[in-house]
Amino acid sequence: MFFDLNMDMPYEASDLKHFKQLYNYQRPSHMTAEDWDLRAKQRSIKRAKKNSDSRLALEARLDFTVDFLLRQGALNREYRVLDAGCAEGDFVLRFAEHCHLAEGFDLSPAMIDEANKKAKAKQLENVNFWVQDATCLDESIFAQPYDLVFASITPASNHLSGLDRLIRLSRRHLLLVNFVRAENYLDEAIHQSLVQRPARQRFDCHHHYALMNLFFLAGYDPVIDYFEQIRRSPIDDPEAERRRCLKYCTEAGLSPEAALPVIETELTSAIAEGGLKTRFTFAYLYIDLDKKGRREIYPREADFSLAK
């Protein structure tokens, strides 16, 4: 595998082992193709409601991503580009405006069906989509490596085995995007009102932290950037949101009884303002696989125990 490096430096080798274990850690998840199909249906319902905030948020991420890649020289008219875990194909369709061929795969047939509909509506001829499981890709389809492989918040990059597959699919450029923070303004207001301290994060950043260090130890220089945006989503079911807030308070160790009046006040305010606000932070990590050196971090003459 890509990160099975023969390191003759004991401290660097110990670090590499640590970050490989950290990257491989996954919270329990049982998402199936049927679950992703359901998510596609939910997205379709949102689109039917013409949620302009949601579309504007997506357009902002698409613009940022393309601009980031152009700055790295990772997109041009000659390139073949792959989006691993492409969902409804929005990134593929945007990449197609800047490259020779843009392709994507996803586990969900419903997602791919929607992606094909979008491509047809745009009359794009330089895109392809496939229903594929990232753990067992059809080698006849993916026999030729791509100039750029892109993976954004997808199970396709889970575990080192998934990351290894993405690296092997790329001829040179690799861009990996992960969540590092999601701040729910309603939860934050409730938490501050009750205990006067910030609410806990909804996402951790162990994947991003491990990725930075894995590639650095392997001799690469990751290019990192962050994209932050605030999204507002309508509260269609206030009672369901009230239950979610109470569950959050219980999980956070807050008294539901003390929280209820605060929840009512903050929920009423959120509804009056047009919905829930959430601040998302995405971490972008780009690697030029052509640029690799030998990495020595610790002084050769150092003599100390990592156990101390």
C-alpha cells in the first residue's frame, strides 16, 4: 500500500504508525446504497421547494473548489478528472467546464440517475457517471489513471485501503475534502444560555489531521486551505426540532428541564429569522504526487524515548 514505507528512522516510523491508526478510525456507520438513495430523494424534495440558500451554498463551494484547483495547476483542458463518491454529480458537471473529460461514480443508483439528468439538461458530452462500489471498482472502467482525482466527504476515502485506491487512480493530482467543524447556532445559543461556554463540535477533524501528517511523513508537501460558509435551512417541523434540541441537551449533560424554556425562546427566534443557521468548515488538502522527497524530522543524533 501507498503508506507502507520502509523507514529506517525509528521516530518517523513510530509517527507514521500512529497516524495510520488514526486515519483508519471510523465512527460506526451502516449507510447502504438504499440509505443513499433515500438521501437523494430528500435532496430532490428540497430542490422542489426551491431552497435558494441551499443552492447558493453549493454554488459557493463549487466556485471555491474550481478556483483552488486552478491555482494549483490541477485543472486544464487536456485533463481527465474523476470524482470518487460524486453524489448527484455537481462537482463533475462544474469540472467538465474546465477539462477534457470529467467522470464520477457513486454507490447510489438514485444519485447517479439524478447526475445523468443534470448532464443531459446541460447538454454536456464530456461527462460520464457510473454506479460503483468504491471497495470493488470495475477495472475495465477505471483501467486508465486520471490526471486529477477528487473526493469530497465520501466513504470512498475511508480507511487507508480506500485512500490507497484513490491515489492509484491518480496520475498526478489529488484533492481530498473533509468536514472539520459544524457549528449549529441554535445549539450554541442554548449552550451559552445554560452554561456560558461553547457547544461541542458536531464533527471532529481526525481524518484531516491524520492526512496532513501521513503525506508529510511520506515526503510530500500538502497544500491546505479552508472554506467556511453559513447555511440557513427552514424549520419545517418545529416539534421535531424541539425533540432534537432536548436530545442534544441530554447528550451534552445539560438539564432538559432547565433547557426547555431556553429552547422555546431560541427556536421561536430561529423560525422568525427564516430557519436554522449552521456554520460549516471544510478542509481542502491537495497533493501533487509528482513531488516527493525524503522526510527526516527528528535529529539523527537524538536519543530519547517516545514513551517518556
